Amino acid sequence: MLDSIQSAADDVYPEVVDLRRALHRRPELSGEEHETARRVAERLEALGLDVRTGVYETGVVATLDGDEPGPTLLLRADMDALPIQEETGLDFASEHEGVMHACGHDLHTSSLLGTAMILARHREAVHGQVRFCFQPHEERIPGGAKFMIEEGVLDARDGGPAPAAAIGQHVKPDLPPGTLGVRPGAFMASTDEVYVTVTGAGGHAAAPHEGVDPVYVASEIVGALQSLVSRRCPPGVPSILTIGRLVADGATNVIPDTARLEGTFRAMDETWRFRAHALFRQLVRRTAEAHGATAEVEVREGYPALHNDEATTSLVRTAAHEYVGPGRTVDADRWFAGEDFAYFLQECPGTFYQLGVGSDHGLHTSRFDPDEEALRTGTGFMAYLAWRYGREHAKT
């Protein structure tokens, strides 16, 4: 099957590239993936798959029944784009002003469609069911994964059992095209947003002693917050707290009444994550009070930390060695980006791996330009992985 799937990946590669470029030209923001969903559904229906649309509004789910008995495996791709003005100069650059596929979701979607094409050709060798999940709304909290799960994407249906595992891939610019990055255990971080409003007593800049300067208090809070990670976080538990915005609407001679802080808190451990929320609120309020000010604190919970199942990740590593070779299979570093695929992995075993795309420009930038040759590997490897997983688990 390895040679057959690699050959099929070469066959469908031109079509997958065309699909990717069509999606790239017409990017759609989170929750607005109507045209993308229509394209996806049409391709899946043409393969003779059982297709459901409108799952969490614009989500698409398709089922392929293999001819051999076995488990159900869920494969997921996200479909939404980002509010970024593209500056790549590509012939197929975005036609939508201020919207761009700058995170590779066009590659994820086209790659999974290619995987469906390959598996449909080899249905007689597929064990069990493969459930293809095309998810909207990944780029913006609260995300689409949680709601697709609530609408039954992980339930038993279509004559088959509930998915025994869920697998997804994400492009990685700093890995060579076609390289696969794999990591068991804690892999990606939770992504919470933090907001603080400090209220003091404004006045003339020449008389700070007559009021309470919220700008100074806010700056003290920024400094104090660094101790949350350096002094309160347990050793060996990676986490990051970054304040990215401080706004105070004063002037050179005006002390304002309020100042606002905005930032992000990211952690690899859910227990520490929620303990840190409480410590954050306590530290901010007490620091403000120590200077005679008050502080309102809001922590908006984002995606949970993503943990890869050891057994499924081990199978992915073995399959990667077989498909691309040990030299193109690497140990992925912990990645502090957030990903709502974590919700899938909270509900069932699975793994999330990286696909190298060799771009000189990073994700979420206006010049992100991945090497499309990576689609040949991304498409074929996931098909091989689905076949390999089904065969491995058919007896159970």
C-alpha cells in the first residue's frame, strides 16, 4: 500500500495544488466560510462519500466506508483565513481585501481533500470508517472544534462506531518541505486573553501628588506580573505571560483617570493554567491597591493546552519513518501557538503533527508563502496514516 498511496499522491497532486490556489484566492474569515464549505462539499460528493453540511453553520463532515472491518478514525482540517492584507505578489493572491490565508488553512483543506481522493481510490483496502472533518472558525475564540463536537462529530453514526482517534496536521514554515514533525505529550499551549483596567485619579502632570497616576500603576503591574511565571509557576511547567498593549489616553501635561492593559497567558498544563488565573487576578488587584488605585480584571479563556496521545503519536512516528524516512521525520519542539484541535484530543485519543512547508516568512504574516511541494507529502502521508491506523486497530 505504501507504493500505491505514494503513486496516488503524485497523481492527485496537480488537482490538489489547483484546489489550494482556488481557496487561497477566495479566503473567508472565521464563521464566514460559506464558499469554502460549498467547494469542499462538492468535491467530497463527487467522490461518492456521505456528506453532511451545516455542522456548526459552515462545517462539513464526510464519511468513507472501507471494505474491511475496523475502527472509525477522524481526520480534521480547518478552513478559515485571517484579517491580513496579502503582500506575496503571487498570481493567485487573495482577491478579498484585507483577508488572507496566512496560516496555511488553505493547505490543510486541500491536503485533506487530496487524502479523501486517495482513500476513495483504495476503498477496498481501507479498514473501518474514515471521517473527514472540515472545521470552520479555528482562528477566533471560542473556535469551531468545541461546537462541532457538541453537534456530534465525535459520536457514533453513519453505521459506524464513534472515532477511536482524531488526527490533524499543521503546516510549519521553518521545516523543509515534506518534513514531518512529531511530538508526544504536551505540544501546544492554552491561549487565554487577559485584560486589566486600572482606575486612579487624573489631573495635571505637574501635580502627580494630588492624584493617583494609573499609568505608573499599570507599569508597576506589568513588572509585577513577570513574577507570576518566574516565581509562582512550578519548575518544568512551561508558560508565558505577555502584555502586548498598554493604553492611557492622557497627554504630555495630563494624567488620565484610567489605563488599560491587554495581553496573553499561555501554558502547557491545565492545572497550572487555572491556578495562574486566580494568582493573576490577586496580584493585579493588590498591586493596584498598594498604590491607591483599583483594577478590574478579565481573563477570557481561550483554547486548552494540546496534549498528544503517546500511543497514537508513536504510530504516526512509525508511519512517518515508513513514508518519508527517518531523515525527514523530526522531533517537534513545544509550540506555544494555540489550536482548538485540543478540544478533540480532550474527548478521544489522537495526535497533531507538523508538515514542513519551507517558507522564509512565518505564519500570520502578510508574506507567508509556503512551498506547494509539501502538499504532495501532506496529502499522501495522511492517507497512508489512515490506512495504517485502520489496519493496526482492525483487530480491536
